[in-house]
Amino acid sequence: MYDAAELPTLLARADGLVWVDVPVWDEQAEQTLSSIFGFHPLAIRDSAHRNQVPKIHRYDDHLFLVLHAPQPGAGGHVHYVELDQFIGDRYLVTVHGPLNPAVDPASAMVEVDTVLARLASGKLKPNKGFELSYALLTALTGRLRTYTAELTKDVWMLEQRVTGDHLGDPESFLDEMFRARHGLLTVSTMSALSREVYSRMATITACGPGQGQSLLLDAVDQFHHLSVMAETQKSYLQGTIEFYQARTNTKMTIAARTARG
């Protein structure tokens, strides 16, 4: 761990890799990104504010990347946890986007903590900024897979309750199904948009001609599979919802006819 005042010396070294993490945006962070790194004002502005969609911008000697991870919230809401990255040849700057006050700050550090643990164990030894960025990507897609797996379990249980006629309160049951559907839609959207970002990144060479192409293509593939998984489960759940609606409508019709005698 180093003080911010040591950054110019560290960046001037001919070897090594510098990683700067900004957990909370403040005046010092803005000053560091502006004066020491010389990042574009628009990219710095994007780091200070919430971005609704992922993005990639190429500059002369670095890339600016915005990604999101899901964090379940109250009432079925899914928060977008943002991680911005400035990716240079010998450095990586990560900035955690503004969080909703309802979100635990620890949820924004999941990917960083995972990568720090791998670095400390010696399992990860990156030489380039993009290699370190890719390690963060792997942790982020891992979070997406875990969340998708949890939603898939919910879908299966909902389907079993429909076929077993263990529905409980109809309004509450429908609410459960639509919450699960919303979660899957969020994963699908995040993954599809991030896949397009990495597809775009694969066509540019800011990280060095030909370098990291296999990692970029793997990132595209990971997000593609996540999107397909989420869409498949969403379609399955939609079928369960339609089956439930058909059954309940039939029961209501029979009950109405019985009441009329």
C-alpha cells in the first residue's frame, strides 16, 4: 500500500504494475485522476456520476471502461453496482460508482476484494493493466453466475408450487414470479450490454496490437453465455406464469359456474 503522493514515482518506474482503487469519490480522487494521470475531463466526470449503461472509450494511451454487477435489494429491486476502470499498459485505476444509500458499501468491493485475495496468495501475477482488469471481469461474471443460479433455484421452486397446486395467496405468488423474472431480465440486460462493450474492445488496440485478444474473446463468450442462461430461464418462468394464469382462470370459471347453479 502506498500514499497518493508516491504515485508519480511509482508510475515513472520502468517495471511493475500500479493499481489505484478509489472506493469513494472525493476531491482528492478527482485531483489525482486529473493532475497525476491526466485523464480526459469527460471520463473523470463519468467516474464521478452514475452511468446507466456500460461503455468503453479509447484514448491515446489507455481505455476507459464502465461495467455493472447486480445486487439484490428490497422488494425485488436489483441495484446496479458500478465499477469504472482506466486501463493503461502499466497501471489500472478502478473507481466505484455512486451507490444507492440502501446498498451495503461492501457489495461494491466484491470484485476488488476477490482479486486482492488472489494477488496476496500468489495465484494471480499480472504484468499488464489489462490482465488485472480481466481478473476483475472474471470476478464480476462470477457474481452474475451466482445470482443467476439463485434465481434459477427460485424458478424451479415456483414451477413445483404451480404444478403441485401449492400456491398460497395468488397475489403474493404472482409477485414472487414477477420478481424472479425481473432479476433474470436484469442479468440478461447487463450481460448483453457488457458483451457488446467487449466486442467493441476486441476491435481496438489501445492495450497493444494483438495483446489480450484471447482474453477479450473469452470475455465476450462469458457474457454471451450469461445472457443465454438468463434468457432461457426467463422464458421457462414465463411459461410457468402462463400455465399458472391458465389454471387459475379455469378454476375461477368453474367456481363462477358452480355459484350460478
